[in-house]
Amino acid sequence: MIWNSVLQNMSAGRKRRESAGKRTGKRRRSAFAAALLGVSAAIIAAGCAGTGRVQGDTESSEHLSEDGRISVVTTIFPPYDFVREIAGETVDLKMLLKPGEETHSYEPTPQDIIAIQNCDVFIYTGGENDVWVEDILSAVPESDMMTLRLADCVETVEEEEVEGMKGSAGHSHSEASHDEDAHAEDAHDEHAEESVHEIDEHVWTSPVNASLIVERIKDVLSQVDPSRSALYEENALSYQEELKELDSRFREVVSDAKRDIMIFGDRFPFRYFADEYGLDYYAAFPGCAGDTEPSAATMVFLIEKVREEKVPAVLKMELSNDDIANAIAEATGTEVKVFYSCHNLSADDFENGETYLSMMQKNVETLKEVLN
């Protein structure tokens, strides 16, 4: 059968990866707990020795840059890039996720935890993959540090499973029955991880949302560093104009398009993007899924959808494995295109100065191809 042939090159190691995937959440919590326990004493000791944050005494804090710049820490690339656009070199900026790293498998190191504790502004996404952040913030001594959750900057939606996704009703349960007994012992511990995500955390994928986030970041930077508030205001307005132009380009592409369907041989972290521009989509997994192997039913569904919709290309994210997209493209005679989620970027792209805007502008051209 067709699905046996397209899955043939992706089946090696499947059972090992699936077994590891079921324990990913527990391993990440254990690793984080060990790091937090090891660092908490050092943080508290540092605070007692006068090197920690003391409420109302930010001017004398030793963690501030010698040149008087405030320190900003972000977890991932989008807010890092937004801060660069708003503040430039006037802040001491650090991104915890290293270029090239996979966002969903990130674990904070002791150095990361200390960097968070010592910064003036900490920006994170919020949601399932940032539960470790709340543990850190509750464990560090009281400070003047300001925090911003991207999920608080916009109106959020739930991550969804659409037709054809592995695990979605009526399409990908053919393999479930024989696994039920094997999964039973993990059912209680994994219940929260297997449940529907409370929110889709990929809020920056819509340029409209990005502009709202930029506004909130500008406000926080101005509050912490009022002496540069005029600069932050000017830069934010200029950047928001560029985001508005980007939004207009996407709307023009969609309005002139022959179809309104995107098909991903990958996870789909573009719910806010699709909602903003009235696009439908099909994908192998939701945006935060831990799965790396699609079911046979999912592969068949996506292959049939590519043929039915006559899309010219199957999409995948940057930095993700392309086996699924390549298998679908090979079976349908199409090609594979990258659609940037901007979660993170490669080390080379980072060094070459790629930005949220430059990656999203590439998405404009890719979208024009796949919708026509």
C-alpha cells in the first residue's frame, strides 16, 4: 500500500523515539529541578552577600552593565529580535536559547537561571513549554526585575487538532488500540501532557500580534529605563510601521490567491498566522506536539490532500526534520518549501543578521507560491 512505501524510510527507531517522547516531560522536569536546587542556594547566598537584586536599590546592583545599560533576558528569538529593534545597543541583551537549538527541548542551565535572576527585564512566552519559568521566578529572592509574558500581550487561542493530524478524531486512531495496555501505566503521570494545550503559545507568528508585543516591550523598557523612553518610543513606532507593511503584503497575497490551503509535513505552530489571514491548513502534528513520527493514516491523509488541493509545495519549519515533508512531496510529485516560524534560527543565519522581518518576508514569497 502507498502508506507503507512512504513510511518505509522513516520507521527506523520509531519505537525508541516514541518511548522516549512519552517520558520527555518527566525528564525535563527532573533536569530542571536538579538545576534549580543547585542554583537556588547560590542565588540566595549571593543576595545575602550583596550581589543579588534588592528591591528599591537597582542603581547599585552589581549585575548592571558598567556603562549603565539595563540588562534584558529573553527565552527565545522573537522577543530578542524585537528588543534589538526597539533598544539597539542601549541594553545588555541575552537570549537563553542558543541559535540552532530546538525550542521545545530547551532546558535551562544553572547559568541561565542566574542570568534570569540578575536581569532587569525578563521576557518569556508563557504556556506549556515555559512552566519552568514560573518555578524559577517563585524560587528567586524578591527583586525589582520586571517580567513580560508574550501570551499576556495578545488575545490567545487554544492549540487545536485539525482533521488528519495524528490523534485527531476519525483519522489517526487506527494504531491506538494495540498500544492502550502499554500506555496504561503512564496514563496518570502523563494526563496533563496529553491533554489539550491551554493556549497556543506561538503568538508572534502573526505580524499583527508582533506589533502588539512590540508595544508592550516598549512600555516595559520605558518603565525600567525612563531616561531612554523617547528613543524606545521612536524606534518602536518605526518598527511597527515595518510590521504594518509586512501585514499588508500578506493580505495582498491572500486576496489575490487561487487557494487558501497550507499543508505542512511537520508540526503547525502557525495558528495565529492562519487565523489572521483566513487560511485553512493541514499538518502532521499540532504546534507543540512531542511526536516525531506520523501515523500511516496521517501520511495517507496528507498525501491525498496535496493531490486533492493540487498545492505546488509541501511546507516544513526551519530547523525541523524534513523526512515527513520529503515523503509527501515524493509521493505527490511536489516540492518542499520552508515556512519560517521564527522560533529560532541557525547559527549561520544568526551571524548573518537574519531577523524576524527578513524571515517573515521570505514567508511572503513562499506563501505566494503555495497559494497559487
